[in-house]
Amino acid sequence: MKARFLLIASLFLSGSALAQTTPPKRPLPIIDVHVHAMKVNPSFAIEMCPWFLRDMPGGDPNQQMRAFLNTSCVDPLQPAKSDQEMQDAVLATMERLNMTIVAYGDPQILRKWKKAAPDRVIPGIGVSGPNDMSVQAFTDSLSGGFYKVMGEVAPQYQGLSPSDMSLDGYFAAAEKLNIPVGIHMGTGGNGMANISQAKYRASLGRPFLLEDMLARHPKLKIWVMHAGYPMIDEMIGLMGANAYVYVDLAGFIWSYPQEEIHAYLKRLVRAGFGKRILYGTDFMVWPKLFEASISVIENADYLSFDQKRDILFNNAVRFFRLDPEKFK
Ligand SMILES: [Zn+2]
């Protein structure tokens, strides 16, 4: 009896000793390939209800524009109120979710984030038109070694095709330096052309517009941001013809109605491109957006566990030529 008691006691003790020395199990790694590192702009720091574009307002140019971010849900996402609050929230979320981000935007913010979490931030630099910076300045920036990615490249907002020759020198630099490129194609937000971006053209988001540029740069590795939404047929046609083109799910994954998001994602997977889809958010100011967006993938009942892992992690490791050992 006593011996048995001792055995149980020692089992209990070794169990608790084990619990004290074993670190808590980390969640499986995630890579978010589409994060904007921005200075907090108080006028843009408003609450947001994900999947808000389920009810496009039927407006009139003679009336005041209705706010296109609706806040009429039970638990709207809260924006960070200062740069420090933003950094703290992004860093804490990356730790909690075991997440690495590909981030671009304000160079000062980006350098601060990188310094605070060197293993979790992969910095990118974008050029969207010839007036942003010279090809030489861009090449010098890439050669410096800090930037590992070219993005977000968004000529569509400037009324330019990605194959416009005014951008060719930048793509040539990325190709030469073996830098992957993320290009905005497709959706730009509700009423973009007549509310905030007068030069924006929906037609300049057509995935086939990438073909001439890709033909000129056969070693360039690109991913089409926002998966060219909603032009799924051209997206599939482009990926079929160009073996190195990937897509990300950013933006539409948390703004359009969930049924529409799933129909688009399902079509990409059904067409055979499950290994070429990258998870991304288009994060701007709402720290809880990371979890809200991940839940869309986690809840996709038409995807297997392996397909979800590909989208959330494996495909990005392959695309960005990362070392999977570093994530163990
Ligand atoms: Zn974009």
C-alpha cells in the first residue's frame, strides 16, 4: 500500500516537474505575405466589421457618399491608436500565432518592426510608377540587403498596366537580383475610381496584362496579390501558362461576403493550384484582422488539413525560398 502510494506520488511529482520544464507547444507556423507597415493615421483609424462588402450601397453622385466601411456588427475590429500600440499588437500577435510576415510600407515603421522581431519580419519595397523613385535608386535599395521582396507594386492605381514599359527597369532589377515580386491585380475597394483613386481602372487588374512583362523577364518570380479577384478565368489561364506565378488571398479574404470568398478560393484549388496559393491579409490598422482572416482558411471545410497547411505556410516557404528548418 505504502509502496503503491509512493509510486503514485513519484509519478505525480515527475509529471509536475515535466510540466514545469516543457515549454508550451507552439502553434504550427503561419506566413502572412501581405502586411502593410503603416504610420497610424487617426482619420483612417476607424472600427471595421470584416466581410463588410456584402451590401454595396446604391449611391448617387449628387448625394453624400455613404461610408463604405460599415461598423454595424456586434464586435467591430478596433484600430491601433498609435504607432507604438500598433507595433506592440503586431509583435504580440506574431508570437501568439507563431507567425512570420512579409511587410512593406513606411520605411521607418518597417525598420522598427524588423529590429524588434528580426526573425519574424521579411521586408519588402514597392514601386508603382516611374515617379516613385529612379531605377538606380530602387536597384541600390534592393542591393543593400535589407529588402528581400519587391512589393506592393500597384500600377493599377496609377492607371498603368503592369506590362507598361515605364516599369520594366524595376522588374529587370528584381529579376537580376533574384527578388520575388508582389503585384496588385484586381479589386481595389468599393467605388475606388470615383471616391479616392481617380486613375484606378478595374480593367487594369486583368491578370492577362502580366503576360508581356513575364515574357520579357523569364526568371522573374511574381505573385498576383488579391488573386486577381474577381477575374478567376484569366487568373487560372495565367497560372496555367506561367509555371512560377503564385497568388495571395489578401484583401478580399476579409472584405467580401464569405460565400463569395470561398467560391473563389475553391475554384483556384479545384483548378489544381492549391500549391500556388499564399495566405495574406492586406493588414493595415486592425490587429485582430490576423485572427479573423486565418479563421476563413481554418473554416474552409472543402480543404484538407494538408491543403490548409500549404496555403498558410508551405507554399510561402517554397515561393520565397525560405529555410523550413528555421521555423521548427
Ligand atoms: Zn493591394
